[in-house]
Amino acid sequence: MMNFALCWTARPAIAITGRLLVWTMLALLTVGPDSSAVAESGFADPRSITPTPSTGEVPEPDGYRTNDYRMPVPRTLKGARVVTADEAEKLLAEKASVFLDVYPRAPKPPNLPAGTVWRDPPHSTIADAHWLPNVGYGVLSPDFEAYFKTRLEKLTGQDQSKPIVFFCLKDCWMSWNAAKRALAWGYTSVLWFPEGTDGWQAIGNDLVPATPVP
């Protein structure tokens, strides 16, 4: 499991930036990703959390998952088709489906010292997938909900029957939430890839650098 690493140098501005990033991450993980602060900033680093091993079947909740996103997920999502890594690989090769990565994006820490350059932590995804960060939380701010809706419409050509493959990491509820929300909005060919980028690499495929869909 990869964790974010901060490089400390003798330059005060960079050191302060690193401390602010650590404080921001700790604060967000403390208040929980279902809070309005996280809904607005959109970040709780899934890779920094080791999922708890499953002790049995995980039931589907009635609503969206709003906390503890790195936990074992259900085997199913009502209304969606669940696909394996091998099936996802075939779907990508056929080029008939839209692949959507919903891994969250780190926010820019507030009150950075003047002149500090902020660089987003890098994220890698499946080639030809579209990265829609922050849309997998159980509670979305109006801005993130509008972002999700409009990008779905654009990427599907306003065709709600267009196959859409949602993914994140293995044992990450964000892809489950995002797929469920798409179903609620009337999309009829929703596919959920619960193994995500972990499963993609496990069958020998590479990832590529990702850039969020503007």
C-alpha cells in the first residue's frame, strides 16, 4: 500500500507547506469523510488506510456509504453489473464503455505562505479512463454534484444507456457510491469494477499518470 511521502528540505516555505499538508490530512481523517468539510474539500486519502479484512458477506446499504470508505465492499450493487479485472480489460479493449476513476483529489492547504508552489500529489489510473475525483463520497456538496452530473452527460454524449465502468481501489466504497448515484440519475448500463486499479495491476497491466477531468 503506497503512502504519501513528504520531502523535507532546508527551505522554510517548503517545510511549512509539508506541515500544512500533514495537518490537513490528519484533520480530515479525524472529522471523518462524511463531514461537510470533506464534502467541500473532497479528500480523505484512501491509500493511507489499510482495509479491515472481511469477516463475512457485506450487505448492501439502503443509501450511500458516508464513512470508513476503505472497508470490504458488497459483492453486488443492485441495478449494476459487477465486473472482474479480466472483464474490465476486455471492455476497455472493445472501446464501447466509458471508464471512470473516482479516486479523491488532495485539496490545496489553506493559508500557504506567499510564493509557495502547490503541486497535487500524483495519481495513476487505467489508460483511457477519465478521472472524476471527489464524486464518490456519500454526501456531495452542490458543486461536486453539479460537476459529476455535467461530466457524466458530456462523457456519455447525453446517452444514459452508454455503458459506464466505475472504479477506484480495491475495497473502496467510493466507486460503489458513484455507481449507485449514476443509477439514481437514470443511467441504465452501469458497471462496477470493485477491484479497481489494484485488480488491474494484479493481472499484469500498467497504470498511467492521471489528470482530473476539468
